[in-house]
Amino acid sequence: MPRGRYSLHDPHDHTPLAEEHFQCAPGPSGWRYVSRLTTPTGDHLGSVDLALDELGRPIRLELHAADWQVRGAAVDGVTWVRTDPTGVHATEGNARAHAFTGTSPAFLVATTRLLRLTPSAPATRVRLVALTDPVLAPRTVDQSWALVDREAHATDNGPLVVDEYQVTTLDTGEQHAVHIAGDVVLAAPGIELEDLESPPSVFPATATEPDPGA
């Protein structure tokens, strides 16, 4: 069960935004990630609880940020309920999308679990609902993901397989690289892995790749 800490920063000017203390693990029904976020000075900022099924679909999502809350799941695409800080007003949303995304590294791992790309596969388009800080406002984004490299690095615990993805935001054409080992993000724009207490989990191989259609 990997447990560690990410630092989150503005990808443009590198302003520190948060520390994300996480733990995650695959299980018999999929994968789960939980974390708590603090400000750079240590104050509570929010939390993430994401569970995926064996095909990588979000079966439960609960986000907290600045007293805002979102609960969501893959239902008729993806469906969510967003609650304001007072707890009085809640709005429901639905989109014909494949999954959720946001600032947490959990969403990058979740997207790779959904797509199950191989180095020889062409780039795959995916539609995601982005829940943006600080108020978890939802917006739909289209991305293209390609697995451009896979390397095994020798470690004291055996080979560590690192996947490099090229991610393209389709409405702007902006591209960036994401490096993931198992269920841990090693590097991505705005994300740095600062501490890891145990090796990343190794997901079981699948005989066929699932269709990530909504």
C-alpha cells in the first residue's frame, strides 16, 4: 500500500499551493486512493477519496476543498452533486464523459487505469469532467493520451516500470508529459513526489483492454 506525500504547485510560476498526503492500494474490486491536503504552512485545505472499479471507472468520488464538497460516480456518463460551504444549496450535474479529473495526482492514475494504453497503441481521446479548485467548479475537457515510453529501472525491491504519457488538451493543443509507476505519479506539471514510504503497487495484467466509452 503506497503511502507518501506530493507537493502541488502552480505549473506556470511554481508558486506552492498544497501538500497532499496520500495512501492508495488496488483491491479485489479495483483501486482506492485517499488523501488529505494542507496548505504550505500546514493548515487543512481539503481531501480526496476516489474508488475505481476493475475497469477503471469511478464508482465513488468525494472531494472537499475550501468547504465545498463534490460527490460523484460513473452513472449515465458521470454524475455529481456539488454542495456549497453553507451546506444549504446542492446542485446536481451530469455529463457524457468517461471520468473525473482535477488537481490531485489520483486523477492521472485513474485515467491511465481507464485507458489501459500500450506503447504501440495510438493516442486515445477521453472526455473528463474537471473539478477545479478552489470551489470545485465542474467543466468538461477533452484530452488525448498516448503512452510514448515504458522503461524498467532497477531498484532494491526489483524492477520499477515507469510509463511516460503524452497528454494533449484538445481545445488548446497544449501538451505535457506525465510519468507514472504503478499507482504513483512520479512527475507531472504542478506535481512533485516528495516522499514515498513503500513501492508503488503493481496492477495485475489484463487479457483484454476495456473500452473506456461513457
